[in-house]
Amino acid sequence: MKLGFVGLGKMGTGMARSLLRAGAEVLVWNRSPGPAEQLTGDGARWTKDIVELFQAEAVVTMLATDESIRETILDNHVLRQARPGLLHILCSTISVPFAEALEQIHRSHGIALVSAPVLGRPDIADAGDLNVIVAGEPAAVARATPVLEMFAKKLWPVGEKPASANVAKLAVNFTLACAIEAMAEAGALALRHGIPAPALMDIFTGTLFSSPAYKAYGPVVAAQTFEPAGFLLRHGLKDIRQVIEAGESGGAPMPFAGILRDNFIDAISHGDADKDWSALSRVAMRRAGL
Amino acid sequence: MKLGFVGLGKMGTGMARSLLRAGAEVLVWNRSPGPAEQLTGDGARWTKDIVELFQAEAVVTMLATDESIRETILDNHVLRQARPGLLHILCSTISVPFAEALEQIHRSHGIALVSAPVLGRPDIADAGDLNVIVAGEPAAVARATPVLEMFAKKLWPVGEKPASANVAKLAVNFTLACAIEAMAEAGALALRHGIPAPALMDIFTGTLFSSPAYKAYGPVVAAQTFEPAGFLLRHGLKDIRQVIEAGESGGAPMPFAGILRDNFIDAISHGDADKDWSALSRVAMRRAGL
Amino acid sequence: MKLGFVGLGKMGTGMARSLLRAGAEVLVWNRSPGPAEQLTGDGARWTKDIVELFQAEAVVTMLATDESIRETILDNHVLRQARPGLLHILCSTISVPFAEALEQIHRSHGIALVSAPVLGRPDIADAGDLNVIVAGEPAAVARATPVLEMFAKKLWPVGEKPASANVAKLAVNFTLACAIEAMAEAGALALRHGIPAPALMDIFTGTLFSSPAYKAYGPVVAAQTFEPAGFLLRHGLKDIRQVIEAGESGGAPMPFAGILRDNFIDAISHGDADKDWSALSRVAMRRAGL
Amino acid sequence: MKLGFVGLGKMGTGMARSLLRAGAEVLVWNRSPGPAEQLTGDGARWTKDIVELFQAEAVVTMLATDESIRETILDNHVLRQARPGLLHILCSTISVPFAEALEQIHRSHGIALVSAPVLGRPDIADAGDLNVIVAGEPAAVARATPVLEMFAKKLWPVGEKPASANVAKLAVNFTLACAIEAMAEAGALALRHGIPAPALMDIFTGTLFSSPAYKAYGPVVAAQTFEPAGFLLRHGLKDIRQVIEAGESGGAPMPFAGILRDNFIDAISHGDADKDWSALSRVAMRRAGL
């Protein structure tokens, strides 16, 4: 299968390598040439003309934000020059209104759109073991499935509107941020009553909360060390802003999201914008005088 | 070992059976005689005089609330008539100020107190597989350990002040309620954007949140059925009130707990006081017009 | 008219002086004798035996807290020794459950109870210009009215259950704390956008919010100086705790009260417990990095 | 003085009439011709070419939203065709980022910009008694002052950046919404404890809160009637969204604003989008089961 791949950050590089390893012919493009050139060692072909990628059977894009998609694809009128009938698999975590706008634009150009945001870190992308949330018209999802399975452990379908996958991805990130905040408040409570935070986190991860989310962040909340950053705190605020925006457009009050937003802003006003987003947990500690 | 056991609710009965099975001689007392009489079939001895239990080496109490402990033990001056040097293992989930008061009272009577609230359901108590949070003076905890191990899978020590175990237990219940609220807000968001709630809960429990807490409550949040009640919603409010009270006495603001309290009150004002506490999740749905 | 008066703090002294000036015979009692002795210069009679006061037609009590009423009146069994048919006018700001308990106790002793918490400062008490919230059985309120009018500018009746007056008083204090918090958040927003806080407060008090609450606290929020304390911040927390407690018993979620409680706790954990309660406003500033 | 005036809604018409009454020559433009034609009876001149207005000494615009300014003025490139040195007095309540963008655009066209959002109702605009918040470069504000004084009771300067006036206006609307929410929560508390809401509102407006904000909305909160709408609830949500946005860009957490946003969304999900924004108060009542 001939595929295009746009966006060779750490995650994208891992995903592209999984595609190559699964036997796909992959033509890659990246804003800065370094990562693209490097991937040729794994068998990828490389072009500086992004339009060339959009002549393939399917193109996978893994760009970071609404803005980077806008600049790379929309502002350059790439879709207008795409092969009719192309399948676009959009793996970014983007805002819901932007996903809805992209659905309209793709339809008007006769391009099938599948939104497929991923859960997992770069090493998991490289191992082809990602969890992938998928939404789009059934025929498009059927076409995307063999591609996605090259880097996915499992696909999680959530409906026929592409934006639904982005709602679900935001819901996951929201629930993760809630877990961090809950551990932080519980940790501040425990510390103020003389209980070491690690002892409490051990109970969490050893009993009711023995899942990746708590096992990854419980020790971080206990240790209060937020560097190096896996996911920037200011990007965490962006995600929560998009959660709130999606809540408003859907008609859902989200009081926990409001608390999270305020605490992210508090963290940024105390210098933690470029720390790992788990520095959210420092706010509960600071407010408790710890 | 000769033990007393007070409080044969569903949990207490399972714990007492585990003690018997492990070879302890157990003298039981219960407010209503039925469960005590029944336990004699498992080898327990039964008395109607609670003071008799307090002549044993150790007595385990599994009463439901601050009030029931006050009525059963304090108001009857049972501690004054206890064997000097007795070890009291208190397994209830009680408030922090009451746990602190009990510490004083036990010391004044020369009775060793270990607070050991348990995590788990009746069948797990019966299987001897509970997780038990433990706090108390080291010598007392050392004496309590062989008793606790008869019904525990694992002990989780959190310090030398008995009340610390109750702080930690409240922190666990708080974190669990936060997980339910997070799933409810995420579920309302998803539903309002056309995503079936079960699809979202499957993502949660299949990826980052694959732990007992989410696996138990995710399907409940999706199905919105809250009967029969495993844990009453009004008792959930009581726990959160005690969390907030402990936060205030310790100096820790707990904004998530404030949201939970308001939502529990909202639920009670809409008739759900005696439903399962996961009916908390109905509030986010109702507020979103679902 | 022969009256007893208990509780000669700053407010109580002003109220007692207004009663004397209006021609009442007033027998006073105070825990520490100084203020009582001093009031004899204004024509009061003074006794060290509080029971003596409870033989009058009516007794006015102006004690600070639930606890001081419990210690002074309940623990000493004063009501049991009171003149049958006595009218007790209770001017303290107390909690709702305690007000409800007092109603029961007074009824059982055949003493009429009117709850009449006051709004105003000591100088206003002395001038006889207080606003007084009043609740009780109509006959009792009718008997209390001529007494209250001696120190009141206006009476504000709110119902037949004495506790209703305390609910209303708590509602006023809650609304006042909300005004302070709103000004603080608005002030932090303004400052972070380069607008001097006094300019914003001038707009508030010169336009839509030209009332005593904003005129008193707007300049304080702008200046961020909280000493000397008119009303202690930790007492502000107590009031909000009682608001939340009354909300819970009544079935009313109060999200603003939850925010206030957390911010008062934050303030206390940063050393402001004994500042004026308007130091609440420092929290919004600090969280904004100001 | 020759002035242009754009935007003849109810407020704009009153303001334009005040300008005419004060002796200004006013050339008016409005999207729908009706109100413009009508104003010729008061001495205004009317044109269908908006560019003509921008040749005057100063032009006052009173358009409703960011969008209407964008469509009417920016999309039509009106500023490019304006008289060099023109003074633009912008009286709308707009978002802070849009005000900041407008400052840039005006500077690039050599047009002086003063932001001057107004407080008051149409009848007050007509009487020339508005409160006007003003911000801009000192020379521009000096030029705007005689114009503004034609419809203002008082000017409230807040700084040299035009957007500051919009921050201050948002801060006023936020504080007003907070007052409504506080009265609603207090009212629900009172009702659940048997106190009629009007009795409580009378205490508020008769004592500490005797200002226009509380006098206007206290009776509405008590009566719970929200039609006809003076200010649409969905516009209230828009304002609070802009407050939160300004808080985030400035680095100020605003927890009360988060509560307001959730409650506005709750109200909209229960059918109150086009009621008066004081229908916000229905949320606290509904959540308390009232």
C-alpha cells in the first residue's frame, strides 16, 4: 500500500517506522528536513513537496496542533490539489470545532476523512502498540483500518462523525488531568496530616487505582519533580480549554474542568508553563502551604 | 490467639470468618443477635455481654460509623472495664477528629489502639484478601499484624498516629469519588456530542484507567442504573464531608471535594439519597439536559 | 421595662447603652467584670450571678459563638432556673443546628425565644441604628419588638422559627464574602492587564455597586491592607462553614460557598488567620502571581 | 463638531440623540435603514455609505459584538479609506484580544482609537447620563472627552491601552453576574429553610447591598420571572467566556467565573438561552430541588 506521512515528531516517527515495518511504501514530508532524511534509512521515501503525498491511496498526518494543520495543509491549499478519493487519516489531538470544520472542507474536496487520535508514548508508537480512537464514515473507517492496525494495538471506534474521535480524546485527557488533581489534593491532605505522600500513592496504585494513569503520575505527584517534561503544562491548559469549549458547544457544564483550568493558570503564573503538566499537582501543595 | 470481634455486618461477618478459618478463637458480639448466632456455626463463641470481649488479648471492631462506636463502646464505658494492656484494632471508616479523640481515650485507659480501615467488599473479606491501611504506635502495630494478616492480602502502613489511617482511607474514598465524577462529566460531554457512553467507558477501562475503580464504576456511569445500592449516596456525602473537615483542620483547600459535595447534595435534593453513591454521576447528566 | 443583658463585647456594650438611653432598667452580666463595671456609669446595674438576670421580663444575650452560649447558659443550667414566661432575645450569629437545638430547649423550659442577629458595627450599635433580623413565634416577636427598637433602626422579620433569623444572617455574611471575592478576582484580572485596582474599585462603587458593602471593602481590596482586623478571617471561615452546613441540611448546593471556603483555608495556610477577613482577597492576587 | 455615528440599536439611538441635543452635527449609518431614517427627525443626517462617516473629525461606533464590528468595518476595509488623523471612539463591549487587535489595526492606519464602553440602559443613554469607562492614549482621550461628555454623566479613565477599558467593562459585568449568583444561592438556602425569598432580598437591598445592581436583580431573583429579557442569557455566557479568556491571557485564575460559566451552560441546556440573563438564578433553585 502506498501511503503519505506528514509530521515526523517523536510520535510521528515511531508511527511511520511501524508502517514501514508492516510493509507499507511510505512517502514522508516534514517541515524541518532532518527527521525525514533520517527515516529514509528505514526505507521511507522523502519529498519536499507535500502535494506529492496527497496523490497516494491514503495519507496519515500527525501534526501537533490546530495551527500547524492550518499552516501546513489549509493555507497551502494542499487539499485542492489532492487525488480525488484520497483517504486522509488525521491522528492529531485537535479541537472539536476545528475537527468539524475539517470535515466540511474534506467533504467539499471529495476527500474521505477519518479522525484517529492516538494514546501512547513514542516507544509504544514505534512498537506498533498504540491505542487509537477512530471516527468517520463507515466506508472510510473500513479503508483506514488496515493502515491503523499497522501501528495500533487496538482500535476504539466512537462513531461516524470524525470530530467524535477528538471529543473522546479530549475526554481521556480530561479524565487523566482529573486523576492528577485528585492525587494532588489527596496528597496535600495526607502531608498536612503527617502521612508521607509516597505511602498514599502506593495505596492508590496497589489497590483501586492500579492502572497506567495512576502508576505513571502517582510517583510524580509524590516526588514533585516535573522535569524533563513529557507533556508541557501549557499544552495541558490548551487541552482543558478545548474540553471546556466542547462542553459549552455541547451544553455540558464541566465543573472539574473549571477547577483544572484555574489550577493550570495558577501554575503558569508561578513559572511552571514549560514543566511537565503534572506540575498541576504543585498548586494543591502550594495552596496548602506546603 | 483469643480475640473479640464486634460488629457483624456483611463486612464484619466476612472478616470474622477469615479469623476463624485462620485458627483464632473468636468471641463475637453484635447489636442484633442474628448474625452472631449464625457465626457460631463457623466455630465462633457468642456472648451478649460486650465487656467480656474486652478481656481478650485483642478485640477487633467493625462498626459502621462514629455514632455506632460512640453508642456501643463509649456510652457504655466498655473501655473502663477492659483488660489492662488490651489491643483494640479499629477497622471502621471514621472521621479524623473522632479518631483523634479515640486515641486520647484509649491512652487514658491504657489500651493500645491500632486504626486499620479496610478496602474491599464482603466476598473479599470472607476470602481473607482485604487491603488494610494501618496506623498506630509501632509496638501496637506489631501486635496487630498477625491478626490483620488473617483477613488481609496486604497491609499498608501510614504512620504512628492511628488517625493517619483514617485520613488515608478518606483520601482513597475521595479519589474514587473524583474518578466517578470525572467519568460522569466526560460521559455527559460525549453523549452531548453523539458518542455512546459505553464506547467512552470502554476506552477508559481498556487503556489508561484499567483498574478496579474504573472497571467497577465505568459501566455504572454508562448505564445510569444505581440500584441495588452497594454504598449509599448519603454515606458518600458523609465521607466527603469528613474529607473537607480533615482538609480544613489540616489547612488543605480541596476544590474537587467542594464540587463533589455540591453534587451529592444536588443528587439528594433530586431523590437519590438511598441509591448507590455512583448516582453522583446522574448530576452531570441532568445538568447537561440529558 | 426591666431587662437583663449578657455579653458586653464592643457590640453588646453599644446595644446595652442604647437600651439604657431609651429608658430601660438594665441588669448586666459579663464573663470578665471590667465592661460590666464600666457600664454602671451609664446607669446599668451589675450582678455576678447570671441567674438573677433571667428573672427579668426579658433578657438580651449578645455572646460571640455557639460555644460561649453553651458554656455560659446551657452548661450552667441557667434556663432551668429562669422565671417562667421569660422572653429570651438572642442576638448572636450562631449556627443553624444550634439555633434549632436552642428552640427545643427553650420550649421545654417554657421560655419564649426570639432570634435577632444584628447587622452593624459598634458605633452603630451605640447610636441605636442597627438593622436587626428577627424570627420567632408572633407573640414572642411582638413582646421583643419594643426592646429591639431601642437599638434598631429597622427590624427585618423572616418567619416564625427562630433559626430562620440565623439562616438569613448567614446568607448576608455569605453574600458579603461573595462581593469581596468577586472584587478580588476582578481586581487581579485588572492588575494583570495593567489597570490600577483603585480605578476599578472606583467604577464599582461609583456605578452599579454604590452600597456600604462595596464602599467598605473595595478600597481594602485595592490597598491590600488587612490590619487592624474588624472581623477575623478565621471567623469568616467559621461563618462560611456554617453556611455550607445549612446548605447541606436544607438541600441546597452552594458552589460559591465552596470556593470561599477553599480560599479562606488557603489564606490561613499562608498566615492570615488573624487578619481581617477581607484578606480573603489576597488569595486571588497570589494565585495570579501578584 | 462633525461626528459620525455607527450602530443605532436601542443604546446607540439614545446616545446619538444625546449628541444631537448637545449640538453636534451627526451623520449616521445603520445596517438596517429604519432607525437611521427615524433619527433624521432629531436633526441627524443619514448616509448609506459608511465610508462617508469616516471623513468626520470623530466617529462613534456602538455595534453589538466582535463579529458585527468585523463585518461592518474590517471586512469592508473602511479604516483604509478613513480620513488620516480620524478619532474612532469605540463604545462596544468587546473581547480583550479583539480590542488589542483593533489597537494594532488602527495604529497601522494612523487612526486614533479610544475604547469607551458604557454602563447604563437606553433611557439613561437618551438622558445623557451614562457612566463611560475610557482608555486610550492621553491625546486621543483628550480629544474624545468633549464628545463623550455629551452622553456621559461621568467618565472613568482606566489607562492608556484601549483594551483596558474592555477589561474593566468585563470586570463590571462579571461582578454583576457574581452578585446575581450570590443572591440565587442565598435565596435557595433561605427558601429551603422556609424563609420567603423576597424577605431576604429586602434585607440585602435595605442594608449592605443598597445599590442599583442588587435593587435591579434582587426582586427578579425572588420572583423568578425572566421575561421580557433585558440582556440575553446567552450573551451573559459570552461575556463570562470573555472574562475567562482575559483571565487566562493575563494569568489570573477566576474560580467564580468558572462557576458562572457552568451555570449559564446548565441554564441553556434547560431552555433559558433567550431569557434574561438573571435566569442564571434558576440554576441554584433547580439544583436545590426548588
